[in-house]
Amino acid sequence: VILFGIGLLGEYIGRMYQQVRGRPRYVVQTILEQADARSTQHARAAIES
């Protein structure tokens, strides 16, 4: 009975692992700030000069 329980637990853990492996590690919920291309280019030019 104990070996059956351990086997059942192993099956459960194995199936959970297979499901989790296919998911991304994290999901970005929102983007707080998005700079436009002009301000990014201006900032790079200021740093280089």
C-alpha cells in the first residue's frame, strides 16, 4: 500500500512538472514607461558627445 501511494505521488509530481515546464518563467503584466524612438536617440547622442 505504501509503495502504491509513493507511485501515485510520483505520477502526480511528474505530471505537474511537465505542465510547468511548458510555461514561461514570468509574464509581464504591464509596461510602466515606454520611451519613444526620438527621445532614446537624443539621449544616446547626449551620452556620446
